[in-house]
Amino acid sequence: MRKVMVAVLMTSFILTWLSLGHAAESADDSIYYTRVGFSHQKGTHRTTNYLLGTRVEVNTEVEVLKKKKSTISIRIVSTNQQVKIQNVENFSGEDIDGIFERMFSREATDLTAYSPEQVENIMAGNVEPGMTKEEIILAIGYPPKQKTPSLDRNAWRYWQSKWDTVLLYFKDDVLDDMLD
């Protein structure tokens, strides 16, 4: 009887171990693409969305490592770098699920409707007059709701640093002017 119990336990252990190994091989459950470009400093992106630090382009393949109440930990697949998305809800106006939805998707964002020059600006995180609101979001992410409560407004404010902002003015949803 004891041999049967040991055999059953060993079989159960082996089956569990194999299924865990298989799950680890099909890790696409945790693979996403960035929906917007963003910057991070020292491995942290705050949803205040400071426009400085290391850039992560739209459509960057990432592995979602962990999602907590106010943070999302990711690994950039191409560089193996880990980045923590820290939600500052007072600035973002979103809970962590809203931030996740804004920043990540199972599918890469289709950029085929844009000209090569537009795609180049989006991928580089450049903001220039003539860009649409959609292009700007793809390039640098969403402006913080604390300073831009509605994307329908004709002026969006982004933080360049903790003390400095840039104001984007739109005419018919196209960037017309920028003021530091």
C-alpha cells in the first residue's frame, strides 16, 4: 500500500512539474506590446509622464511580470531591462487597470496608416507642429489628467521635469504650437 501511495504522489508531482514547465514555455500569457511610447528614469516610469529619461517606443514587446494595486512590473524583451510603472493616481486620473489598458495590448499597434515620416516621429518620441493628437499619444503617451482633464481640450500640458511643463496647443486636433 505504501508503494502505491508513493507511486501516486510521484506521478502527481511529475505531472504538476511537467505542466508548470509547459506553462513556462508558453509564456505568451504575459507578453504584451506597448500601446504608447513613454520614458523612464532609473527603471521607473511614473504616470505623471515626465518626458525625460530612457525612451520606450510604441510596439515594444514586454513581458508583464507583476501587477499590483499601484504598480506594474515589466521586462523589455529585447533588452531584458526591467521597468516599474508607478501609478500616481492623483496625476493620471486612472486606477492601475486603466493604466494597464492605456499602456499595453496583446497586439502591436497598426501604424500602416501613417506616412514613413510620421512613423519616424512617433517611434522617436518627437512632438512637432502638424502632428495629430493620436500621433502625440502614440509618441509620448497620455498627458496627466491633473493638468489636462480632457483630451478634447485644445491645450494639453505635459511635465518635462518635476518643475517644468510644456503646453501643446491644438487647432482642429492638430498640433499648432508648443510653449515651454
